[in-house]
Amino acid sequence: MQSSAPTLFTALSDGSLSFAYGISPWLFAVFVLLIIAAVWAVYYKTTRPLSGPWKAWFIGLRSAVLVLLLFCLLRPVVTTTQVAPQETYLAVLMDNSQSMAIGDMPGGDSRAQLVQEAFVDDGLLDELADSFQLRSFSFDKQAERVNSLDTVAEPGTASSIDAALAYVQDQLNGLPLGAVVLISDGADNSEVDPVIRARDFGNQQVPIFTVGAGQEEIPRDIGIVDVSAAETVLEGSVFNIQVALTQQGYGGQAVLLSVKDGDTTVASETVTLGAEGVTRRYEMEVTPDRPELIVYELEVELQPDEIIPQNNRYRFLVDNSAKTPLDVLYIEGHPRNEYKFIRRAIEGDNSLRLATYLQTGPEKFYRQGIKSPTELSDGFPSDKETLYQYEAIILGDIEESFFTTEQLQLIEDFVAERGGGFLKSGMVDEDFIDTPVADILPLTLVQENFLPGHLRGGIRRGSHPTGELFFPRLTRNGEFSPLLRLSGDDATNRSRWNTLPELQGIYATGRIKPGATVLMEHPLLQYQNQALPVIASQRFGSGRSMSITTASTWRWQMMMPSEDQSHEILWRQLLRWLAVSAPERISINFDREFYNVGDEVRVTATVLDEQFEPDNDATLWMQTTTPLDEISDTPMEWDISEDGVYRSSFTVQEEGVFSLLVDVASAAGESTAEGSEKRAAFVVTPSLREYTNAEMDRGLLERIAEASGGRFFDLNNVGNLAGTVEFTPNAYSREVQIDLWDRPWLLGLLILLLCLDWMSRRLKGLS
């Protein structure tokens, strides 16, 4: 039962009024009736004639005086529960997270400032201290004991009410804790529901009184909710940034969204905000301009009357540092134009190494791009250890008979299990039907005899429809795919595609498989009411696959000015996409996309052996370099529940870029740096968590109070908090009787009634 300091009126309403001398309320009521009757008898006849209303007035006044005197003489008392003064403890928990510094209160004051005024300046804490022994705590994502609420530390970057309540339980365990006062805006961003902890307090008869600070709706604000960007990019690549924005009070307004590298704006776009309270996503493109770790800052144009400016900026890290080239294996059946121009497109790209095995004649092969005399000396690899050194495979115009059955299965395992990329370029030999290669492709293979007449024969028939010149058509997916972007600007991208020359010839295949994506298609030719795909892709197992059903992309270079780089850009992007998804021998993952000061960073390293099987017998050390160039070494422990997975964690204490080097010593022995170490980096930035959904969560605070047997107070009506806490039952409350007869207002009422009676009698000339 929730209560407050008892009064005569509350005692009458809840039936807790009684008389100390043992007179029952019913007997008191009888005395009241007798008094009224006696007074009426006295005024029945008066020395001067009085009208009926005046008689009633005098009877009422005199009766009220006598009843009030009798009421006080009988010593009325209220029976209630009350804490024993200074025998119990009261925990005062003050939210010290960043959201409490938001200036959404009247006059532009922050929530913390109004809390300070109410509890410290206006003496509310002193009122609580009259009845309790106070213990003050401040909390953000963790709690700590403080001497007073005006000596709290710097605002924290997160808040956890559950952790704060748990800390109070631990610190005051064994002491007579009578109640908890929780002062917060309710903007809890932990993953634990504090209402569960509040029920524990309620079971122990320790009520929690919540005091809410802040507005329940922020009237004017634009906030960055989330930013997604590639953490690692290859040299010269264009990468997308996805930005999630929410707003209140600016629906339909155009604002400038920009990405900065230091003081330089590298991308900007004017966007139109969505509906209030609805998160809307926007996309931008950026090309890193230097090979290193780059910290970008995303900025939303600040409006003059915004309440929360802190959530208009966000910093994120992109790793554009030099990396080991991705190895791509290219098998080609004859020295066609497509082969020569693909190789030319990759020349000068330090992020790719194209190792090619070209058949130049019967039993004659030519190797290019190899890094050792023995590489590909025996033709296409026949074992996992050799093939899995590559990240992607390209099959050109090559016959199925070139491969053994085991090698075809090895290709499927390479994509599905190793996670490599696979590209089939040009014509597909019919003999690949019903082989693992057919399973990998994003489109079905059909025999030529099953195709309609106008699709049979392909480009080998000269003027045949499939051999004619055509302008390929980008699909909706292709138009916005980073694989086919020639420019970051949409208009420029479309313009550059419109200037590319026609392709010549397409190899007809079957329908697109479910789940595959068509990026480019033939503008006229169809098979079973589906446009013939020119470029299509899909996920296959752990890897990716793609098909290009033309052998004439070389025209995009040969028929264009020499300085035009469209052909080079496209092929580099395609091969990077195929190869970059293949897992490395050592991979490093973090438990979150971003960190703030004080956060725990959980690092996971996955180690694979030479056959890309999980390695549980490795020894790992993690070297961490802080933004202040401080270096520390930490061992990584094998997670016994997951094969090949090792974990470690540490806490970050400053903003900036942290660099990691994981060194692996395998039980089987390692001879190359590629298989023995891995570098990674992350950035510690100012937090946005406290400024997302930062309005006061009244519902949560009310649920906490209700679950514990306490009561919710708004900061504007917190004046009667002390009385409510004192008289709300708890584990250490006792039953007391409080006198009502000596209340000042009763004496004042008695004097007022006597004065009215005297003045009325004088007015009417009564003795």
C-alpha cells in the first residue's frame, strides 16, 4: 500500500482515525448529534426575533465550535506505518549518464540541473535525511558510491538501471534498507530489463521511488541512429555508407548530410527527412583517397533550434591500408580477346593477383602471374591445400573434359566450404550440365537442343539474333549495385554507362535460379518470358558465384578512348567482390561495430589450418596499440565450445584508433606471415547511445516503481516525496499513532469559528 504523511482527511477516507481515550467513532457521532440538538434548543427562542436562515447560521456556528472542541478533547489519532527515524537506510540513486545533460527542461536547463535544484538546493535531501540514513550513488552503465549528488563524475556513455540496483543490493546487503529513490530519465540502453530486479526489491519489501527527469517527447531534434560502412576496403574501391536518421519536428525538411575526412568534405548529399519518429535510411558513396586507416566523420546539418546537437555527428573507421593481394585463379581454354583484356584490366591493381593457366594448343599451356616456378606446373590443382590458397576462380571458355571428376567436386567445395568466389565467363560447355559446376552457377544450364530456334547456336552463327550487337540493360539491382558503379554520383554513373559501346553476342542459358540476382540483361532476347541474363550472381554455401554470358566486354576498352577506365573499374570491382568474401586463415571479429570510452572490447579470432579446417591447437597472442602508442600483449584463450575460435577482451579508456596484431603459432608449424599473423583496427568514438530515444521513459519508471511497491514522481511534483517515502510500508516500518488534535490548522479553524460567532451575534444584537 502506498501512502504519505497522514492527515485528517486521509484518515477519514481509509478508516484509520480513532480516539486515544477509547471513544469509538460511532459514539462520537452520537455526541455530535446531541450537541446539535442542544444548540438548536438554545436558539429555539431568542431575545430578538431571527429569521430561519439566521437561526440555522447561529446553530451551525455554535455546533461547529462545540464539536471541534469535543473532537480535540477526545484526542484523535491516526494509526499508520512509519519508518523508525534514523534506524533505516535510504539509497538515493542518481542517473549520471550523458542523456541527463540534455537541455530539454524549461529555460534550457538540463535534466541534471533541475535534479540538483530540487534535491540539493531546495533541501529535499535534507528532508529525507531527517528520517533515514542516506547513502548516495551515481550510475551510468555501472554504479559507484558518492558523498553527495553534487560531486558525481563525468557523465557516462551508457546507462543500466539494473546494474545500479544490483550494486545497491550488494553494497547495502545486511543493512536495514528501507527504500530506494531512483532519479533518472529512464533512458536505459542496457540489455537487461530492470523491472525484474525491481520485483526482487519488492519481494524484500524495499520499495523503489522513481523520479523522472526530462520531457516525454523531444520536440525538435534530428539524430543519427546508426551508420553502416565497410570496415575494410580494397585500394581504389567505392564503398557505401548507410545512414539511419530519425527526427522530431522536422518532417519533410531538407538537410545536408556530409562525410568529412578531417576538415575536407569527401561526400555530401541533401536528403529529405521522413515522418516523425520513423527511422529512415539514406545511402552515400565514398572512395578513400589514401592507403591507410581513415577516420571519417558523418555530419547532419545542425538546425538552429535543435535540442540535442550531440547526435548530429558520428565517427567511423575505414581500413584502406595496404593489404596482401587477393589471389585469383583464371583457367582459360584459348587466347581470346576477353582473356587478354581481363588481364590488362587487373594490371596495376595491387589488391589483386591474377594467376592464369591458358591453353594455347593441344597439350600446350601458358602460365602468367605466377609467384613461384611450381605454381600451376601440374595444371589445375587437385588437392584442397593447393586450391584453397586462392580466394576466387574464373573459368573462361574451357571444356568440361579439362577437369577430372574430383577436380569438379573440389571446385564446389572451394565455393561452398572454403567460401571462395567463382566466375564463369563466356560460353558454358554443355557437358557441365549435371556436374558440380552447374550447381554453383546462378542460372540453370540447358542443352542447346532444348532452346528455341532463335536462341540456338549463339554467336557462332554470325547474323543469328544471339550474335548481334546489343546495348546491355542494367536491372534495378544492377543500377545501384557497387559492382557496376562507374561513378559515385547516380547521374554521372548513368551517363557513363550510356557512352559505353555495344556488346556483341550472348550465350543463351536457362532460367535464373531462386535467390540469384540479375545485374544486367539483354534488352530484347528472352527465354521462357525472362530476359536473358548477361551478369548474374548468387550466394552458394559460404561463398559467391557469378556468370557473365558474353565474351565481348573487351569492347568496353577497345572501342573507347585509351584514357577511359570503365572496363578496368568494372573487372576490378567484380573480381574484388568475388575474392574478398573468402575467409582468411586468420580472421578477427569484434563484438560490436563501434566502441566508446569505458566499453569492454571482446575480440574473437578464428584460426584455420592449411586445409582451412578449424585449428584448435594454436597458441595466440594479441598485441594492442592504443591511440597513445602504448603497447600491451594479451594471450587469447581457445573457446572450447567452438572449433578454431579464440577469445580475449579488454577495456578501452581513450578515444581514437586502436590497432591489433594477432600472432599465431600453430602446433603444425607455420612458415609464412600470411598464416601466422593478422592485423585489425577499431575506433573508439563519442557515444550516440545516450542520445537515441533520449526522451524520458515514464512507462519504464512507473513499472519499476509498481513492481517494487513504490511510486513514480515527476520532477515537477517531487515536493511530497519525503513524506511518501517515510509513510510507505517497508520491511522496517512500524505501526505508530499520530495525534491530530494539536494541528495548527485545527486551532486556526476554532478561532475563526469563534470570531464568526461573536461578530454574527454583535451584528444581530444578541447577548
